[in-house]
Amino acid sequence: MAMDADIGVVITSHNYGRYLEACLDSVLTQTVKPKDVVVIDDNSDDDTEDVVRRFECVRYFRVNFKNGNRARNFGFKQIACQYVTFFDADNLMMPTFLAQLHQALINDETAAFAYSDRINFADSNAEWYPHSMGHVCVGAFDKDRLMTSNYIDLSALIRRAWFQGFDEGLRRYQDWDLWLNIVIKQSGYGCYVPEPLFRYRAHGNNLSRTEDRDLAMWSIRRKYRLGWGKLPFLRHSYWAYSLVCRLKRRLGG
């Protein structure tokens, strides 16, 4: 019989009903069972609610935020567990996802969060996707590397006390912002499990415009004064920052 742990799983969904059943199956068949599972349905117009209602032990909340980070913050407030993971409805947990990340935090009592490798997969042709399919080895925790760019997915296990909330003004890179908040502002760190513990689904709705990426990157670099974010004329002017980004891309940098 699977053990239980004081873990809350927050799943956010916007029109991901077609993926949600498989996601919930993967959560509820973990070798270590979560104490609480909530689905935050942010203004879906598909069958998301019908899917959730098939799972009696899953709590369902419908909101009209149209903002993924606000939905995640709302979900966090609905649970009272010592550990929490934020999981997207289109991804899948491996059977020992919770068990191994939970054990990593038990073994390292001062770590703020635990994370792992992943497996990228696609339902159809994924030539458009900028990353390779299959096992993605993300590597051990490295503060300097994290301050350069993000390499830790949001699908991690976090100690509740370290979570300060998602920046609801960000539309991208909320995972990077979360880890930087913990690492830079709170002097925390993460522990790494070198195994692929979840499957990340690549599909068309993952895509965002280059402008969205640049704006999110600028916002984060400015907030934490990273790299170009240390320079006043780039920190205070998105126009100047975006111009530098375009020039860098054109030059192949």
C-alpha cells in the first residue's frame, strides 16, 4: 500500500481538459500519496470540470483570473500542507515523482526545494519545438548558473515556508522568478534528484511570442539586477533592452 505524505498538489488548467485525466491519474497513482490535490480551472470553456468530477478525492475550484500565476497563488491558499508542488495539467508525473523529491527534502533538511530531470515528449511532430525530445538532464544546483538563466522546471517540490507567491505581473518564466526569489532574496537552495521524474508535453499552446519572452526576461533581470539588469539604461528602459536583444539575435549571440 502506498504511503501518504503531507504534500499538496496544485494543478492549474485553462482548456486542458483533454490532458487532465491522464495528469490526475499520474498524480493519484504515486507511490507516495499526496494529502491534498486541487485543480484550479481558470475560465475554461471545455470539459475540465467534468473531468475533475470523476475523481472524488480531487477538489475543484473555478476562477476567472485569466492569469496562470494568480491561479497558482489562489491554489496555494487552498491547501495547508508542509510541501507543495505546482503542476501543469498537460504534464505527467512518473510514479515516484513525489516519493523521490520528498525523500530528497527529508535527507537535506535545509533545502528549500527539490527538483529533477524530465522527459520531453510530443503528441505529434515536434520539429517546431526548440528543445530536444527525450531525457533532459538539468544538472546539480548551481546558484551562478541560475542567475544567468533558468534550468529548473516549475515541477518541483517546495517547502511551504519558502514559498512567497508568484509574481502575477509575469506571463512567462514564473519558475525562474520563483527560484530567484528563494535563492537571492531568501538565501535558499535546491537539491537535485538526477532522474527523470516527470514528462513534459510539448504542444502548440506552449508557444509564446518573442516579445513576451523578452519582456518577461527584462522584468526578471531588472528585479534581481542580473547581467544587463545591472545597467541603469537597460534596467529602466524596456525599449533599450529589447533593442539589445534583437541585435544580439541578429548577430547570432
